[in-house]
Amino acid sequence: MAASSIHSRNPGMAALAAAALRLLAAVAVVAPALLAGPAAAGAPPFSCGPSSPSHALPFCNAKLPAAQRAADLVSRMTPAEKVSQLGDISPGVPRLGVPGYKWWNEALHGVAISGKGIHLDQGAVRSATSFPQVLLTAAAFNDNLWFRIGQATGKEARALYNIGQAEGLSMWSPNVNIFRDPRWGRGQETPGEDPAVASRYAAAFVRGIQGSASNTRSAPPAVLLTSACCKHATAYDLEDWKGVSRYSFKATVTAQDLADTFDPPFRSCVVEGRANCLMCAYTSVNGVPNCANADLLTKTFRNSWGLDGYVAADCDAVAIMRNSQFYRPTAEDTVAATLKAGLDIDCGPYIQQYATAAIQKGKLTQQDVDKALKNLFTTRMRLGHFDGDPKAGVYGNLGAAQICTPEHKNLALEAALDGIVLLKNGAGVLPLKRGAVASAAVIGHNANDFLALLGNYWGPPCAPTTPLQGIQGFVKNVKFLAGCNSAACNAAATPQAAALASSSDEVILFMGLSQQQESEGKDRTSLLLPGNQQSLITAVANAAKRPVILVLLTGGPVDITFAQSNPKIGAILWAGYPGQAGGLAIAKVLFGEKNPSGKLPVTWYPEEFTKIPMTDMRMRAAGGYPGRTYRFYNGKTVYKFGHGLSYSKFSHRLVTGRKNPAHNTSLLAAGRTATTEDNRGYHVDHIRDEVCEQLKFPAVVKVTNHGPVDGKHTALMFLRWPNVTDGRPARQLVGFQSQHIKAGEKAHLRFEVSPCEHFSRVRRDGRKVIDKGSHFLKVGKHEVEISFGA
């Protein structure tokens, strides 16, 4: 789960597990058979208390550095005890007073039940705040929001630990893979297709969930609130497409695409967010499985980026490396290859089962094991588990009262409100006027199912509101019809839906996808709405008195060209999987209590894009291959990255302080060594850090709200080059800023532009360069030229 989820552990039981989870969610109780039992209620496990047999030993001395304490503890363990710690279920070491620990816990968009250490099936707390699925949150383009969601999630996880309903505080979240292909079943979990957005999301969420005081680059707190783990490095974005499984997929990825698309979010996790963990993916990249790639795990993660923490394998990735990828001839060789490459822990028991034999056969050394254990126990030290009773620690005040607080519920609502995207609003159909709608027909399988709000990796929500319930809060006379038997819609009540539409003043359709179409382990083969959805929507629109409103609950994009061009479908909203407050948020947008401000974090492609194999990992267009994402795709779109309408009209003007703020002389002062071989640019890695600082300059976007209503507006600033030769992107996001602006007023949004970061591009060899000559900063239709002279 994390990794792999229940699917990876028991692929044959996926359908049964899904049914069981659906049943348990309906009553907000987890079936005890699915999860191991929690610790005794109210008694969080810890070590080094006054009665601990190791109280006086160095590893219990909180004044010593965490790494030193971890090394002391590891030195006191037997070989068998050491090997026992190398799986996600780590047993205790009673003679040293070390309690057991469960590493696999999930917190993608709130504390989730998908792992093994969080227990919401027993005890005082049976639910947690369920924020919108990540892709919708990304549509808000607000890293302060992402930081606060991380904070709230971390507090609820720590609170569960304090009351004895959690056996671990290592959260295997966030997922910051790039949403490269619209069919990917897990794209819903990600911040979208843009590496700059994913990088900022990664840093902000990690800072929040680990307990940093602010969303700024700084050292993490002395005691981590929780430990974050960014997944799944790298180039992982395929589940099961036309018989090609993620477990055996051998990806071919260029150095250029790794450097400027797939790797940046993981680098940001570590360098900017100071994440405590990175997780390696199942994928084999250029012939080497990620979890056995020393260049990735050690040379890049630790030596280049400076990872201070541990590296985890996706669930069963080590076993899969042997049994599906056949990377090494024996289990012992496989285990040795992963640990020597820099892996520290296996999600699953494979390393625990074979590490001892690998040592006995001389394939693995005790030093290899010790290195991994020091990283793992340093993490547990940093979580405060060896500082005595955590209730007496810095987070000891967190308990049941800090879960599902009014503040957290309001934050879930705010996130949903800010993420919802208005795709179409023909003839001003929206907003509806409260009190002016005498009757409303609510039609659709997603209208009254709170599971449709959650996406995957969820925890039982504490205050779910379905879209139907949301509408009922604004209209007295509401009639509901599901219309489809499920998202698959292989059975539709089209005549009944059309009749209901014809007798109602307003018609709101809640259609889209579900986890049966897109999920972990499941990619789509079509971008169209499933089954009879399109024909049902069209029939309802034709029968209705006024143009209907279509609300889509989906993770990935869908081709809705039919609705886009149909005047009888007056307005279209994309609401992603909006979390527990999704129903209320949608209603507030529909009735004008919230002016929509979300923007699409992914390109919406037409159905013809499905002719492109998911297995083609190239980002850049070549020949008849159209490329991927807004940065390189040259084909037709249904909706572009960044698309999002408002009930107001906004205009932009971009201003920089000087005609040429790029200080050519500063770049030249970096010395001849910075110049590229062809003298057409500068190598970024040869420019001194102080020069990069000198090159930074402010850019101000003047935004005017021409009315008629107040609203939040997000400005997206892009860079474009004069041409797209040599693999240059068509455009690249530089940054984003948002502000609430009253009708008729103006705002100045300030951006800090760094040429070393924002004006550079990646060459085919993976090196970053700044081209000499013109660059263009662009916001909306307005752009400013910035030139680096020769």
C-alpha cells in the first residue's frame, strides 16, 4: 500500500477487502479481522522510563545526539535481535526495554486506516478529520494550506499515539510522484503533473506533518511530531495497464526527464522540507530496481540531497524484486543487494526472513545491518520514543480532544472550497440564488455516497456531508435519484431521471468515477465517463427546463467534450474527491457563498490520447509522439493545466523593477567555467551560490477584480523560451500566489524570481543550464522579456 495497500499484500483479496472497507466505513468502524490489535488504551509504548532496565544506559540519555544514542542501542543488540527490526513490524527487545513498533502508517489526506499501526476500530476515537484527496487540494495552489493540513494531520496522529490507538508515528506520506499519464489510478494521490507544484507541496506538507513551526526552510523540530516519508522514488506512475504490472515494469527514462520531471519533488522533500524518509518504488528504471539502486538510495538521497533519516521499500518490493523482476538469483542475494544499496527497512517480512542467511553465506555483513538499524533507531529517537513517557513530552498535551476539532473541520471545508474548479459557466448559469430555487433535482450515483468524497487512503471521517445533504441545506424541495447503479453505470434509470429533471426548476448532476475505475492497482484504459453516464447526462439535459449543472467527482481527468460543447449543460464543476466537507463545499460554490478559485493541476486530455502507451515514459514530444503534461504536450486538450473560471473577471499586469534585472555581469563574474561548451549558456552547478542570490529579483503581478463579486484569485507565473528546441518546455511554472480581492479593487502579488532555479532548463545529459538571450515571464496574456546578454 504505501505503498501498496491491501492490494499488494493480497492481490487476490482486493475485491473482498474493498467490500469489507466499504461496509466498515458505513458505520465508521474497522473490522477487527483486518487490522492487528492496538496497544492498551491510554498507554502509549515507550522506552527509558524510570523503571526501564536500560534507564541509565547512553541510549536513554536525551541530552546526547539522536544518532549517537541509536548507535549505542544497536551495539547492545544480538544479531538475531538486529535482523528482527528490518521489517515494518518490528518486535520489541524486552531485555533492553525496547517496545515493538509498526512503521507502516498512512496520512495522505488525514490519518488513514490503510497501514498497520493506526487503530480506529477500538478505543475512544473512531474517526479522524478527512481532508480532500491531494489532487483537489493541489488545485488551490496554496502551500500555506498544504502546510496547515500537514500540521493538523500530524497532531491527530500524535494524539492517537498518546491515547494508545497507534503503534507508530512514521507516516508513509506524502505521495509526490508526477501525474504523468491521465489514466494512472493513483494520480488522485499526487499534487499533479507539474514538478514545481509537486516540489512546493512536498516541502510544505512535510514541514507541517513533522511539526515545524512555520512553512519556511529551517531545521525540523528537536522532537518530530511525526516522521514523514515521501514516496515513491522514482519514475513510478503505472499500476496495471493492459497486462503490464507495476511489479515487473521496466521503465526506460532519460537523464533529462529524471532530472527535470521525476526527481525534483523528492529532492524538495529532503532539501526544503527535511523529510525523515524516502520510499523507493517498485519500478525498475533503466535496468535497475529502484530499491536496489545505490546511485539513487545512497549517492543521490544521502550524499547529494543530504537525507537525514531512513529509506523504506514499498510494500513487498524486495520480495517482488526476486520473484517478479528476477534481479538477483537468490533471496539472500536480493536482500544483500538492497541493504548494500542503501535500503534500511522492508515493508514486509522478506529481509527479516533472509538477512541472517545472507550474513552466514558472506553476502551481507553485520556492518550493513548496523548501518540500516542506526538510521531506523535514530528516527525513533527523534520521535521521542526513548525519552520516557511521551505524555510528559513536548506533545504530551495532544489527546482525543485534539482530533476532529472545529478548527480541523473548518480547515477541511476551506481546502475543499479553495480546490473546487469551475470548468464551464455558460450564460452565467452559476451562481444560483439562495431562496430563488423552488425545487431541485439531484441526480447521480455520487450525490449521496460519502465514500465518493474520500478517494483512497482514507480514515473514517468525523463529520461527512454528502452533496445531496449540502444541496438540501440551500433548497427546501429537493428530489434525489441515483440514476446509475454505480460509477460503472452499466444500469441506468434514464427515463426516470429525465422525468424528474423535466419537473424541477434546477437540475444538478453528480457524476464521475470511483475507486472501482481508478485506484491503487488499477489504471484506466479510457478517459470517457463509464457506461451509460454520458447518455444519461445528455437525456437529463435535454429534458430539463433550464441548462443543467454537472458536478464531477473524479481523481483523474475525463474527456467530457460532449458536455463542454452542449449548451443544455450550462455549468461544469470539478470537485475531485473533496473529503468530509465536500458536500457542503460544493453547495456553497453552487449558491455563490464561495467564488470558485481552484485551477486544474493536470491537463485534461481527449480520449484519443489513450492510443499512447502508458509504458512510454518520454516527457518530450518526438515525431508522432505528442509528449506529456502542459510543459511538453503538443496535442489537443479538453482543458489546459491551470484552467479555472471565477464568478468575477480578473485582469493581470506583470511588472519587474528593472528592464533587465538579470545582471549579466553577475553571471559573467561567476567565471569562464560556468559557460557551457558551446558558449550559448551557463552551467548552473558552476555558478556560485552567492551569485545565484545576487541574480534574484522581484516581479509584481498587479491583479484587478473587475467584479461583480469578491473572490480569491490565484496568479500563475510561467516562463517561456523563444523556442522549444533542444528539449526546452513550451512553458514552465515559476510560481503561484493567491489573494482575496474585493470587487473593483486591486492587489499586488509579489514573486521572487531566481534565474538559477526558474530560468534554467535541463539538457539531455541531465545538467541544468541558463541559456543566453531572451526569456519571457508570463501571467495570463501579459508577458515581460528578460534577457541574458552574451
